[in-house]
Amino acid sequence: MGLANDRIITQVEDLLRGRVVIPSIQRDFVWMRPDVRDLFDSLYRGYPVGALLLWKTNLAVPFKTAAVVQTEKSERQPVYLLDGQQRLTSLAWVYRPESKADGRLIDLRFDVRTEEFVNPSAVQRKDALLVPVSTLLQENVQFYQVLRKAGVSIDDPNFDVWVQRLQKVNNIRQHQIAVITYESDDYEEVAELFARLNKGGRRLSKGDLVYSAIAARWADGLDTMDAFHQELQDGNFPLNREAVLRLMSLLAGTGAHHIKLIGADVDEAALKEAWQATERALRFAIDFLKGECSIPRSEVLSSPNVTIVPAMLLHHRDGKLRPGEAQLLRRWVYTAMAFSHYSLQVEGKLDAEARLIKSRTGDDLFAELIRRASGPRSLDSALHPRDLEQKYSTHPFFKLLYIAALRGTARDWATNIAISDQPMNSGAKIEFHHVFPRARVQGAYAKEEWNSLANLAFITGQTNKMISSRLPAQYMAEVARERLAEQWIPDDPALRSLERFPDFLAARRRALANVLNELLGLPAYDGQTVHQDTDELPADEQVLAEEPSAPTLIGADVHRLRTKRGVEVHAVYEGRRTDAFYDPLSRTVTIPSGPGRGEYDTPSGAAVAVVHALNPHVNPNRNGWSFWIVTATGQLLQSIR
């Protein structure tokens, strides 16, 4: 990366001559006239106006039409302007008014009396002492003549001062600006750099950048893609751009790494063909998810990437499945959701699944897909009631239980009408209800218990208000027995008292575990199954085992260790220490700074991020429970699990 200082006018002229171009990942010019005025005021006063970031590459990068007329075509490879488009374009418009691409000139004036830059009104334009800045920026401008033309005599007492002020405006040409030149032939690396630069407002994603690049190469591309996204929105199944582009890239034959869609070998015809296939495949997939899987809207999915495998499979099968395959594909969908299959290594997993869809058929295909989606779990290992402990409404299990309630046509506890995901009556909108109301249990029991899945049920807002803070022993006497059974409420009335709340949770966890087992095509929990205490790891390869002899802390000790940000933990890898915070309730890990910075759904996700950041050339799979150390005790994180 090179750093140099250059005259700002030189960079403007390079833009006008086409030596500097705007890459297609850049947004359009968005500054308003006051922004242009403020830029010139800063330059006049000698204030810093930031650096320019240029990208030098040997790649044939698509670029967009600049907001200025670039009169010459550079004979050499141009450089791409990553940061500074608004500033250089504004300067060019004022320096060469005729260069403004839309022909609508920017009339910026300098008030020689007040040293202010003005966007003049119609009346102000008649003021001769509001001098056009474009005149003052030209080379070899004669300031005496400018003032005489404005009616200022050389005998005027302000003449010399005003000449100095005009000269100062002209000196903007000589303003030195830092120019950073970034050399790279890795488009993805540059796209990530650009996304980080543009954090103002909504942070640009790589998906946004790829859409922009496609639009630059395909004339009607953006309108076509936006129209389809609106269709998805209207159908209550909006999907983010990243997931849609991954599918498009797979169908284009460039792999799930969608940044490859903007490679030089993917021309307009190929983009159109891939997009048409994407639309067709997603329509197949969404119909399958809604109809076969009872997933009413995309928000119920644990990840939008879950749509991609059904889309690829149905696209290759022309929307047709063989007998029994619909049930197997449905099982894959539920399994991918349950175990957060796409929480990490998304592109690698999708590439592998695309290869499977092309190379395998029948039961062999679905068995392998389901095995991969199961993560480190044994393919036919039943969920244990303990798997539902410390799981809340944010966990994928909750979404699967909602799907099960819809599939079982569960009815509201007061109206006896089947719950609907999207009712017309606002009062019938589904809410999740604490079976033992929070107001009655939060003083007596831990939040991990009363806010867990086992204490949640699906009822309408009206019914929720009717129940209010009454205990189950009171309000369930008014609810039909079959209504309770539809949502897996234990039948024993003795479990509905406040004193028996822990027993209620244990009984309901057993019921919910088997609801999930049925959805996932797993054996029922029989009370004898040994619980496998595994983390949700992303690996298809090596999984490092936990240390079974790690000591265990009681709940009170966990609370004692907890700070405002969570339990302080750390890891030492490659001789470097990384500090983080673990939340015992959600089991998330936050790395506030350094390698792997971010928030992760599991300790293993955070561990993988650290390993990948510090040593990207090795298999990053790690068991987070034995990777992180509780700072206060020096013991493995699994000690407070």
C-alpha cells in the first residue's frame, strides 16, 4: 500500500481524463449542493478533507459511468477510486462545469466581501461581487480583471484585500491531499475493504456490492432483481441478498462464493441466464417450504441459506421429487434449522452440498445431506430433554416448535380457533405466552428456568391478556383438555402449582424433546437414552473432544463470576491471548477486539473465528468449551456449562 501527497487538482484532472474511474461497487453520487459548498469552504480555510483511496489492479474490473464526462480514454490500465468519489466529483463539477454528465450546472459563487461560498438564488446571481468559483479555479486567472469586471476600481480601498482573497480561492488548486494506493488482484479483499470504509448509515454488505457490480454489467439487472425481491416481500418470504446471490452463483457454476459472479468471464448473457434460473429455483423452494414444511414466512427460518439446497435440488429436478423424497427433504430442512447448520462456513458447506446434488441420488443423497446438517451429532441420536435446557425463544428449537404447532393445527386456548400465522384480526396475532406467568415466577426461580422453551406456548394476544398473571392451576381449569395437549402441556394438574414449577418444566421438556424428535425423524426419547453434551460445531471433519474430567461449578458460582458484560474468558492460541465474554444464558461469546472480533452464537463459533484469524491455513474447527478458559478460575469454559 503506497502513500503520497498530490495536488488535489491533479487528481481531479485524472478523473476528468479517465485515468481514475469509478468501480461498479461504488454507489451513485449523493451529495447535495450545500455539501459541495462546505467542501470548498473547508479547502479555502485549509481544513483537512480526508484522503483519497485508489485501487490499482491487473484485473478487468467492471466500472460504472462517472457523474462527470471523462473526455479521454486512458491508454494504460486505470486506477479505481474506492474512497473520495463525492469530493473529486464535486471539485470536477465546479472546476469544469461542462463536465457535469447531466448538464445541470452547479453555480457556486464566492462572496469576496464575506469570504463565504454561496449557492446563489436568482436575485443573488445579479450581484457582481459573488464571483463564480469555476472562474477562480482556472490556471493563470487574472484577478485584477475579475474585480474590474465586477465594477471594482483599482482605487477601491478593498481592492488589494479582495485580490488576495481571490488568490486564496485559486490556491485550492495547490491543496495537498493524501493519496493512498492499494494494490491487489483479489476482488473479494477489496470489496471487504470498501464495505468497511462505508460504515455511515447502513453498512454495505458484500451482497450490496455484488448487486451493484452486476447492475453495471447488465443494463436492466438492478430493476429485474429488485422486482423479484419485491415479489418475495409481497409473498411474505423476503430473503437477503447474500443468500440469493449464493444460489445464483451456484447455478452460474462459479460456486457459492458469490463474489465470483463479477469475474470477467461472467458476461451479461451468463448473468441473465443465472438470474432466471435463480428466480425459478426459489419459486420452487418457497412453495416447498410453505406447503410441505409448513414454514409460513422467511422469518421463521433459522437462516435464509436454508432455502438454497431445496432450490438447487428442485431446479435440477424440474420441480419434481420421487416418492418419499419430499419427506426426506423436509427432514433435511428441519435438521439444518435445528442445529444451525449455516452458522459458520456457509460457502464451503453449500459448495459441498451442490456437488452432492449433482453426483448422488436417492436415499444416499438425502442420508449424506442430513448427516452433514446434523453437525457432530450421531445421525440417529434422539434429542434428550437436557438439550432443551437454557434454550429460549431465540433458539431454532422454538421456531421448530412453532412449525409443529401449525402442522398440528393447534387451537387458541380461549377461542378454540386454529392459530393462524398471519390473521386479519390484530387481536388474533400469535404471541408466545409464559405458561407460568413471569410476574409469578421471576421472584422465586431463575430466569434460565421461567424464560426457557419449556415455559412457552403459542396463543393469541387477546388470550394472553385474559390470562394475565394467573397461575396455570387457576386458568387451565377454563381451557379444554385437548387444547393443552396440542401444545404439549403435561396432563397432571398437580404440576400446575407454583411449588411444582421445576417438575412442570422437566415433564414438558420430555414432551417437547419428542415433538422435535418426530419433526427431525429421530427416535423418540425413551427415558433411557444417554444425553450427549455436545456443542453445535460446524465441522464435517475433525472435532476435538472435551476434557471429561473438568470440574463443575454450581449455579451460584456462575453468577458470582459474571460481570456486566458476561463471564470473563480468554484463550491463548499461537502465543497470543484473546479476551472475550461468555453469556451463560444465551451461551453467546463476544470478542470485543482483536482477532475474530464479533459476537458468536456458540463458544465454538468464537473459537473458530480466532483460529481462522490467527492461522488461516489450518483447519479452524475447535470445540469452544475446551478452547476458552474462565479467567477468574483458570478452568475450562465447560466447567460452568
